[in-house]
Amino acid sequence: MDALDVARWQFGVTTVYHFLFVPLTIGLSVLVAILQTLWHRTGNDRYLTLTKFYGKLFLINFAMGIVTGIVQEFQFGMNWSDYSRFVGDIFGAPLAIEALVAFFLESTFLGLWIFGWDRLPKRIHLATIWAAALGSTFSAYFILAANSWMQNPVGYRINPDTGRAELTDFVAVLTNKVALITFPHTIAGCFLVAGSLIVAVALFHLIRNPHHHDTPTYRFAARFGAWTTLAATAGVLITGDIQGKIMTDVQPMKMAAAEGLYTTETPAAFSVLTIGTLDGSRELYALKIPYLLSFLGTGDPHGTVQGINDLQAQYTAQYGPGSYTPIIPVTYWSFRMMIGFGLAAAAIALWVLWAHRKGRTPTGKWLLRAGLVMPLLPLAANSFGWIFTEMGRQPWIVFGEMLTRDGVSRSVSLTEVLTSFTAFTLVYATLAVIEVRLLIRYAKAGLPDTTHDPTPHDHTDDPDRPLAFAY
């Protein structure tokens, strides 16, 4: 093990950990805004109660996401300085816009939303949560545009004197076809996580105390979250299909690695299960669905999908000697876990809707167990999706331009990287305990009692105004 290995582990751990908070923040911000809009339009206090309840969980998660996201920037300078020098001119623009526009928009209006319940007019207060939600969404787009450039570099040139990538067309970076499909795919995944959390919390209270006076509100929340989960699943599947075709076009090795496809096939079958050698060099047994991979990769059931061995030979001739194959077992299984965990969450959502048929209140213990596990499933699906995305690009850190081994800081020793990796891991473990305990505490507390709240926006100075506890 050398500094490169540890630096990759550190970046992988901190990135996956940070992304546990991102989808919940983005998804919940919009769903909370929808609930408040329903209250604004109907005057039904059920929606106000749910807005405040899930708003608390949103704020806790948002705060943790900010803390973990700051660390991401430090790593570029500490462990990946050569990479930062190479891509700095490209990454600077979208990341600056993300910080100055999207992030500040999100933070500013979220503060107004937190402390403006009894100070701002209803319509303006509603606008603040929508502005915060839009800020979260815009923030995701600029980050994904930067990442998509790593998958499919566009709008740049290599300066022969400095050896750096220089931006020539910012619009091309923002309209990169990888970014245009990765964004809706990621946002759909965010709603999958948020919808699952709403279902889990509502089910917990419904099954624990089915005759509580808040039962109708929890029943609505469970159905609302379940329908959100199913709609998000449909969005993930549709955008994922398009994304697969674009991936086959710009990163054919990643598609081949996702399927463990070693030889070029026309037509190509989709591997439901493949058992290969321990080094991932060849296939031993496979259970396949004929024609499906060709359709997923090219849109044509009889289309050609290039295999790993042929692509390795092609890249060796194009880029020089070396291995251009990612770790096949990682890409193969992460791809399937991404799909499997996402579909499992959708199956539980269908179960929840079935349990609510004809006005019934669910009471089954197995449904409760499934519901409590439900938020973890799309979180795992999102994590494995990003593991597949980044590991499938290897050995490139910028596809076709820079190898991962060439991006690491040359002056950082193994001891230094191990020290920072250990410190970050311990800090993140502590933050994880805090996050989980806070979410469980406020989720178990149940819906807030709004019957004695001051009339919203009556400009009274109530020290116990909703949501102000968070900061």
C-alpha cells in the first residue's frame, strides 16, 4: 500500500459519506416545500403540521451535509494537487458558481424560512423554502457538471506549455450530454431517498399507535411518501436507461465492466448473474437475458456492445501500454446492488399503498420492519451508483486525459495520508452517531402540536416559534 492507495480510500470514504446527506437534503427540501404549498393553498393544518415535522428532519440533515461537504474541497489541495493543477481552469467556474450562487441562495433563504414563521407574510415565507429548494437543486447541477467533465471532457484544450487543461467553451461544459442526463437521474434518486424516509417515519407512528388522534395525518404522510418513492423509481429507471446508452457511447469500457462482458457481442445479452475468476479476467458461468444488453446500451436489440478484451487492446494502441480495465467484480456488483436496492424500496412502497387500501390503517409488524429499513435501501442504491460511476472510470481520473496515479500529490507521504484518513474517519464516525441520534429523537417525538401555536405570520414574538430550535 502506498500514498496513492490511501488517498483513493480517503476520497472514496469521505465522498460516499457526504453523499449520504445530499440526496435527503435535496429531496426533502422540495417535499417540505410541497407540503407547505398545500397548507398555503388549502389552509388545512394537517399540511402545516407535516411541514414543521419533516422540516426538522430536513434541517438536521442539511447541517450535517454542510459540515461533511467542506472536507471535500480540502482533499483536492492536500492529496490531489497535481489533479487540481490540471483541471483547475475547468473546475473553477462551475464550483465557483455553485458556491456563490446556488449554495448562498440555499443558505440565505433557508435562514429566512427557519426564523420567518411568525415574521414574514405567508406568501413570502413560502417563497423562501422554494428558493432554498431550488438552491439545493442548482447546487447539484454545477457539481454534476464538473464531475461529468471527468467522465466526458468537452469544451477545453490542453496547453502544450503548461500541460494543463484550459477552458474554451463554458457552455459546452454545462451542456455536456453526460451532465444533462446525470442531473435528472441523480435528482430522481434524491426523491427516492426522501420519499422513503417520509414513509418510514409515518409507518413507525401508525403501527406503534394506530388509534392516535394524529393517525389520519400519518396515513396521508405514508401514502404521500410511497407515491413519491414510486414516481422517483420511474424517473430513475427512465433516466438510467438513457444514461446507459450515453455511457456506452462515451465510456464503452464502463458498460462492458458493468456487465462483465469480455468479448464483443452482437447481439449482447444482459447478465443477471456472472461468476468469474478471482482476478476478474474471465467469465466462468453466467445467467443471461438475450438481447437486453444490446437494447440498454444502443437502443437496438441487435446492437453491438464492445467487450473488455477488445477495448483493452484498442486503448493500449491509443494511449500506450498499461491496463485500462477497472476492477470488474466492483463494477459488476455495484451496478447490480444499485438497481436491486432501488427496486426493493419501490416494492416496499407498493406494499405500503396496498396496506392503506380502502381506508385501512396498517398494523403488521413485518411491514413496520420493512418500513424502518426502507430509507437505507435508496441510500445504499445511491452510494453503489456513485461507486460504480467512479470505479468504472478507472484507471482514469479524467477519461482519456489523466490517469488517477498521475493526479496524486507527489509531496504527500504515506504517513501523512494515513493520519488525515484516520482523523477524518473518526470525525465522520462521531458525526454519524450525532446525525442518527438526532434524526431518531425528533422522528420518534412525533408530530408537533400546532393547536396552541400563535397564528402564523401574525408577527408575535413567541420564543418557542417552530423550527428555530435547529440553530
